[in-house]
Amino acid sequence: MLRPVNDRFLRACRAEPVDRTPVWFMRQAGRYLPEYRALRGDREVLETCRDPGTVVELTLQPLQRMDVDAAIVFSDIMVPLAAVGVDVRIEPGAGPVVAEPFRSAADLARLRPLEPEADVPYVLEAIRLLRKELDVPLIGFAGAPFTLACYLIDGGPSRNHERTKTLMRADPEMWERLMRALTNMVLDHLAAQVHAGAQAVQVFDSWVGALDPDDYAHFVLPWMREIFAGLELGVPVIHFGVGTGDLLDLMRDAGGDVMGVDWRTPLHLAWERVGFAVGIQGNLDPTACLGPWDVVEHKALAVLRRAAGRPGHVFNLGHGVLPDTDPDTLRRLVDLVHERTAAP
Amino acid sequence: MLRPVNDRFLRACRAEPVDRTPVWFMRQAGRYLPEYRALRGDREVLETCRDPGTVVELTLQPLQRMDVDAAIVFSDIMVPLAAVGVDVRIEPGAGPVVAEPFRSAADLARLRPLEPEADVPYVLEAIRLLRKELDVPLIGFAGAPFTLACYLIDGGPSRNHERTKTLMRADPEMWERLMRALTNMVLDHLAAQVHAGAQAVQVFDSWVGALDPDDYAHFVLPWMREIFAGLELGVPVIHFGVGTGDLLDLMRDAGGDVMGVDWRTPLHLAWERVGFAVGIQGNLDPTACLGPWDVVEHKALAVLRRAAGRPGHVFNLGHGVLPDTDPDTLRRLVDLVHERTAAP
């Protein structure tokens, strides 16, 4: 790396003082960018993920437009499942659809262990290539076991995740075997990304907010704890979910250096709940970025006020960038956060 | 009424002592009942709602199977909107779809004031007929302005409600006019239902949990406050939403005698947040009722433990009964709650 590395994001993840609050956006490499749509064309997302050259270019696109303080490798949480042979495709505008959803213990045979160098070489190759290009830290990621299970069992996006939640409670033995397989897959996938050069990782437990705290504690927390305990990789780990206001303390107990929090919980309350020993990432409503600039500014400043300049805040949206977002809004938002949090 | 009225539900709404914790279920008159599917046949929901004879029969069906302590008139939150001329239909398995979603102030002309006796006589007639049949209290209901606006503006079920939230923030003048019209409609509709004989009402702000607390306080709370202040009808009012853990204190400030709470917030925490001056309704995960009986029992008893026998608890699911629910599970659940909370 010839250029100096902007390490604001990594410092914030370690709750160290920063010259400005770091900013990045989930799905910053995504459909809201015309250059993303042009480059991906009609290719399916998972197919696109298997081409390291395209992955590198897509990952870099948002950095050419705005001064975000981290890059996240372009990929999808379903990539490792597809790599071990699960028949899944990402339906445009909907999300992952699994051709034959898991219904019984016999389906578990379809989840062989992930061998990252053999199964997802394109992810690791893209990470190695990106590290040569980037002057900001590179984030790797994986979906968490519960969220992956939602797609495997419900078969696709689901309002209530009813098949997953029912199987989990009705067949704890199958659930345990499924969580065991997915936990190992997540651990292997994340470790390989870090060994390839990822400087931080995020675990996306996007749908875990559908659970009540009892179910979370019983069916999910032990596996998440194993993941965070197993990730002694020397890089910061972000633990993310949506609609998790009343799970945050349990999620913090499971682990993670930085807790992601969506917009439903005011940032200062979320931080009080998880304690100031961990960092916090968030928490602007992504729909705010669809509005006029004065709305974006007003709501972003409310987030900053609640963060109160405390070390350990990573500014982000509460979920991914929405496809109808104007890229220029995000560019201005990055500048706003940097300006308003500049050390004197 | 010849038969004695079971007033357990009304007493709990007023936080008075009860001989057993009352139970009813949102969407207890619904698709999970074979006799419901048989009676409704292929008729669209809104069409079904316009036939008082069918409404009476559908409302009574669950009471013939289980000892619920309240009935809720079979209807839909979109009924008053359809009655003033909005072109809406309920798509099977999806929800309300508005043919021409509201996009500009010109669309507001499509919302004329509701004249209940002329516009929704079938709702009022069904309530009058039901009061002659029932020995449990009858609940009337309406959708809250924000939730109705989500359907009018996003045009149908929406994961992010992005058009609604964007319009709300970007065009506060149109938002105010829309909320004014919907608030008046809700007030008129609920008052008419009470005058016809409804002994309690529930306001469904089902999608309000999509908002951050700032937006709720600014764009929704004033209208909800006006509704609850205007409902001096002498009957208990239940204020319901989903995913509202961090809105509960604001929703309590808006009003309502009983606060509905879904499964994401443990009942005792929710009650602490809203204060013990109001009652609380909930909060079993509806997907729990898809599981084997031991799961249902285990999770229902956890709700009862958290309610701790305090006056003011109305047992319910955290959202509507799911179509795949076994009716017999609900019957056993009602009996379980009654048995375990029986005064000695």
C-alpha cells in the first residue's frame, strides 16, 4: 500500500479517539449507483459475486463518489451457501430464494463444510486485490446462522419467518445440527476473509429482531457466542441486526466490538443498553436519505447529538442503502458527519 | 341480553380485579377457521364486510369453538376508506392494495368525510345484531391514521413504507391535511361503532413501529392524542402497534386505556415503560401457536409469569392469528390462561 491508510474507522471500532466520526454505509456498493447498474447489467447477484474483477470494481465505486471511511467487499450473505451447493438465487427487488427449502433433517446433508480457498476463492481473491487499491480499511462479512436459516427454511423473504421459528421450537435437535453447520461455516468464512486481508468483519443477523428475547437467548445466543469467541482474529467485529431494541443486551452478551443498531432505538438509549465498553454503529433511517437535504441533515444531526462525541461511534444507516437513494445525498451526508465531528 | 355478560375483559381494561385473566385473539375470526373459509368462499374481504348477516356469523364463529372473553366485529381497517370511494381491495395472502396510491395534494379530494350511518351501515347493523347474541363484550376498531396512510401512499403492503415516510417528511403540509382527514374519519367511525353498541374499541397502528421516536413524536403522536382525547365515549380504548418497544412511552403519552405490545418486548418491561396506570394487552408470538402444544404452553406461561397477576392484563397474541394455526391450539390456550389465572 503506497497511500496512507485512513484508520478512523478501525480506531472508532476500538473506541479510541478519532479526528472525525467515521462513516460507511451498508450496501454502499449497490443498485442506487448508476455505475453499479451499468457494470452488473442483467447478471444475477451471486454470479456477479463469483467474478473477482467485477467485485473489486463494484466495491470501489462508492469510494470514487464519496469519502466513506471503510469499504465493504461486494458479496452476499448467501454466497457460502451457494458455494457448498444450495440452489439459491437472488430475485431482483425481493431477495434470496432457495429452490428447495429445508424441511427435515435429511436436508442437512446438503450443507457440507465450507472450504473457503476451494469454495469461495473469488471472495478471497477480491479481498487480496482490494487491499492493494484501498486507502481505507476493508470490511468482510457473513450472515449470522439464524438469518441464514430463515432463508434456508422459509425459502425466501418472509414477513413472519414462521417456518423457521416453528422448526426451531418444534425440532430442537435438527435446529442444533443446522446451527452447528452454519456456525462452522460462518467462522470458516470470516477467518478466511481476515487471512486474505479483511481488516474488520460484520456479522449480519438481519432478521433476528423477529424473535422474542427468550427464543433469542435459547436458540440463537449460544451460537453467536461461539462465533464471537471463535473470531479471535485481531480485527474488530461488528454485530448487526434490525429491530433489535429489546435484544441489544443479549446481543452484546453474545459478543462483538461494535453493536449495530437501527433507527427504532435512539442511539444514546441503545448505547446505554449495551454499555459504553463496546462501540455502536448506526443509526439513521435509510428512508430519511430519500427525502430532501434538509430532512437528511436534520435527522443525521440528531444521531450525532445522541452520540455526543463519545469515542466508539461509527456513523451508518440503520439498514442498507435503499435503491431509490440519490448518490449525491450520501456524498453530502458523509461530508456533513465529517465536518460536524471534526476535532477542533 | 338474556344471558349474563362476562365482563372480565372490560374489568381488566379498567385495571379492576378479575376472576381470571381475560383472553381474546386479534383475527380470531379469520382464515385459520375452516368454517370461516367455508362461509366466505371466494368473496373478497371488503365485500364480505358489507354483508351484516355474514359479519355476524363470522364474528360468532370463534366463540363457538373457544371461551374467549371478547368478540371483535369482523371487519377490516380499510372499510371506511373503501366506503368513501377509495379503490382498494384485499389481495389474498398479501393485504390491502390501493389501485391509485396517493401521490400529491390533489389526491386528498378523494377522502371525503365519513358519514357512518350512510357509508358503513353494515358495520353498525352488525354491531347492533351482535349485541343481541353475545354474552361477552364486543370490540369495535379502526386503523390509525399513520397505518392507513401507509396503505394509501405506498399503495399496499411494504417492507420499508418508504413513500409514506418520505412524503411525511418532505411535504408536511400535505401530511397534515391527510392526517386531519384520517383522524376525523377514525373518530367518526369509532364513535358510531360505540353508539351502535361496541363496548370497547381498539385502534390499530400496526405499522407505526417502522418509525423512529422523533418521527413518531412529530408526525404521528399529535393526531393519536387528538383521537384518544376525542374518544370520550365511556368505553375502554386499546392502543395497538407492532415492533413498538421504543415507542411505547410516546404511545402511552398519546393515549389509550390499554397498550398493546408484541412479543419483542417482555411483558413486564413493556408495562414498566408505559407505567402501571394503564393496562397491557399481549404478548405471545403468533408463530408460537404453530408449534406443538408444549411450546405454546411454555411460552404462554412465560407471559403470565411476567404479568404476575397484576390487574390490567388482557392476554392476546402480539399480532393477528396466523392462517396456519390449528384452531384447537387456541381453544386449549384460552383454557390454559383461564386455569392458571383462576382466583383461588
